[in-house]
Amino acid sequence: MRNLLMKVNYDGTHYDGFQTQPQGNTIQDRLEQAILHLTGETLKITASGRTDAGVHAYGQPFNFITSSQIPLERWCLALNARLPQDIVVTEAKEVPLSFHSRRGAKRKTYRYTINGNRFPDPFQRRLQYHHPVKLDIPAMQQGLAHLLGTHDFTSFASRKSTKTSHVRTIFEASMEIDRSMCRPGSSDQGVIHTYITGSGFLQHMVRIIMGTLIQVGERKYQADKVADILAACDRAAAGPTAVAKGLALWSVEYDQDSL
């Protein structure tokens, strides 16, 4: 038996998230079907975590135990030939049988993308939230800084969360602006990428953080209000849940000695 660790990129627009759902329209379902067609094995893969419907991923890890002896270098091409074009496996490696994609994850980074230009980008429309009205980006950065450290993130968790603890640690958080698509002489703000790295994330956590920060950018809240929202431990205190399509799982990190 072999434990194979792979990474997958996907455009989540047409899927109900990563994890298997009753209707069968998930990334996990497509991957397991491709493995079945390739090896004849009916198995369950283990991913680094879930993503919501409409959320994307760059290099999301998943692993599975297989008796197949297909050489590592053939797996990616063979699976991709059996997957839809919006799901692409990019890496495959053998890891110890004890490795577990979810339990072994130490740091996860999500990226949220806002198109702050006057007009949407038709080529990136599935990957960006378009916000044509001017945002106070420095205020959003100040608000984001209040989330660094270890806190109870109940205010930024879905009311449907079933986790026994909402305490999580945010290691890093930053915003970057790409102005390459701004029109000369316009009020375009560019494409705003927010990166948040943490020990783990609650259901809808990054999207609620972004919905709150967007309200700070719209000057509906002062930046320091984010600290009060965090301390309230009340979902009603925070802003709305930002749309899913702007969110992507950006990276997942493991201790090297576990690989």
C-alpha cells in the first residue's frame, strides 16, 4: 500500500465546494471518480480542508491510500486526462502511511481578490469580487491588523459552525495592490489581494472578515471597530459574508519531517 500526496488547482465556480455532498457535484467527487477510472479502486481521499461552493484553490493538498503501482510521474497526466478542464492535478509524491493532509497542516493561507476598478475584468470575473466604488485601503489594512494573533473568532464564524472551539491564530495578514490594469487618468484602484495566513479557519471565516473589511473601506466602520467586533464574539456584530468567488485557498504548509 502507498500513501500518495497530491496537489490540485481548481476553478470552483461550478462546484459545491471540495467535500463530497449528496448531489455529487464537488471537487472530491470528481477526483475520486478519476482515480476509480484510472485504477479501478473505490476510495475516499483526505484533503487539507474544505472549501465553500464557488471558492477556488491553488495547490490544495489531498492524500489517499492506494494499492496501485502506477509510477509517480504518470499520476498527474493520467488523472488530468480524466478530469474536467477546471480541475488540474499538479503534483504527486509518496509520503509515509501515517501522513494525513488535514491533521498535518500547520499553516494555511487564503487570498481574497477585489477588483477595485471602475469596470469589471471579463477575463477574471470568476475569480474577483468587483467593487467599483472607492475603498479606503489604508483603513482596511489597519482593520486587518487587529486580527493578528490568537483570538476567539466567533464573530467571524458562520452561525452554522459546529466546532467546539472558535479560537484560531492568525500569523500573517497583508494587502497588495496590482495597478497594472488601471486606465490612465481614471479613478481605478487596481486589483486588491488580501492574504491571510493562520493555523486554521472556521466556516466562512475569511469571507466574513472580508465582508467586514469592505465595510471599513466604505467608511461604514472605523478601522478600530474591527477590534470591538472581534471581542464581541457575536456573529451579528460583524459585516456580511463576502461573495465566494473572490476567495481562493492559496497555500498549505506542513512540517517537513512529516512528508
